[in-house]
Amino acid sequence: MAKKMTKLEIQGVSIAFTKTNQEDFISITDIAKYKNPEAPADIIKNWLRNKNTIELLGLWEKLHNPNFYLSEFENFSNKAGLNHFVLSPKKWIETTNAIGLQSKSGRYGGTYAHIDIALEFASWVSVEFKFYLIKEFQYLKGQQAKELDWDIKRKLTKINYRIHTDAIKGNLIPQNLTPQQISFIYASEADVLNVALFGMTAKQWRERHPDKKGNIRDYANVSQLVCLSNLENLNAVFITEGMSQGERLSKLNQIAISQMQILLQDSNATLTINKQ
């Protein structure tokens, strides 16, 4: 998954956070700088020596990580709190196969923790700092949600405008397939749907558009995607009923034509109402 780094400024400290698999991770190295700007790694190691910390990390992993190594965790738990016990984030991650902590190198290097764990660490460092962190983080997430909502609405508005033009309308309605197309056996069931709706296979689309990235479905509009979803469900039913591929392709093509006409009529009706 692509990761985007974001920064929060809290009480003069720059805190980095990112996403991994749609989960928020915050740099506890940056949080530790609030306590010791010169040696934040030492702050984290001291935190990891604490038995309560090991129990917290272990509980989080048990709840979220099916591949967590319980025996290794129990070994650390038994030693935690002893004078000779020392544990680094990297050793914890590698030994227990943990996912709640991340050790990064490079420009934004350091130790990152899932938001649940990071807030506990922030509380251990400074309760006051934790409250400021929560406040700023919630504000930022709210702003991001508003921006995402606006962006989605803007894109849908642009798509709506495009599908209402006569020029585009002519290209949206699928064409009746020729007997040759129907009799052709396609290697992929995905291409059965592509031909039914778009009139061509994924390979044919790539050959006609060598300058474009992605695939034919990446360039479909909202109406086509709605229709495609319906065709997928219907195709599954037709396969269960024992229909041949040729029969399914012909039937799906006719359904695609009918549904796209209805979708465009509904779009035009909506546009007319909004204009009044």
C-alpha cells in the first residue's frame, strides 16, 4: 500500500504520522523528542523495559495480529521489569512478528506505533502532551474527511456533466454484438463482461490505447460501473444455471444495453429536476 507522510506541530515538536493498510501510525520517536530531543531512542527503550508496556503491546497484538508469536511474547513478559532486561523496538518486531510497532529508516525514520499504542506512549511521556496530540490529530482527520468528501462530490459532478452530453451518450450505450463476437470463446470471464459492456476485451483495449495506463475499467464512468456490477452478479447466476459462455455473452450484452439506457434516462431526469 502507498504511504503518505503527514506532520503535526504540537508544543514545538513536529510529529510524523502515516497510514499502513488504512491504519494510522504515529512516530513515537517524535513524541519522545518532547521529553529528550537528543536521545529519543533511549526514552522508547525505557518504556519497553516496563512490564506494563509489554503486556499492553502483547494484548494489542493478540487482538489484531493472528500471526503474533505468543511464546516469544511470554518470554519477554517474564523478563520485563528485571534490571538486566533491555528491549529495542526492532527486536520486539522481529522476535514476535509484531505489527503494532514499525521501525523505519531514511528521511522519516524512527519508531512508529499504531494510534492505539502511540497514545498510550504519549500518556507515559506526558499526559498534557497526549491531550494536545489527540486534539490536533482529531482536527486534522476532520479536515481530511471534509476534503475527501468535497473531492468525491466534485468528481461525481464532473462525471454527471459528461454523461449528459449527446456526444458521450452515443458512446455509452453498448453496441449489439456480432454473431462472430458471440461465438468467440474468451479465455477470461472478466472479458465476457468487458465485451458485453464495452464491446472489446482488455487486450483489445490496451492495443487501441497504448498511451494509457491501467485497464479498460479504470476509464469507466459511474453509470458503466453500476452496470458492470449488475452484470457480474447476473453472470454468476447464469453460470450456476449452466448457460454456455456464448449464451451468457449474448444475454449480458442485451442487458447492458437496456440498463445503460435506463441509467442515462435517470441521469437526464435528475438533471432536469435540478435545473427547475
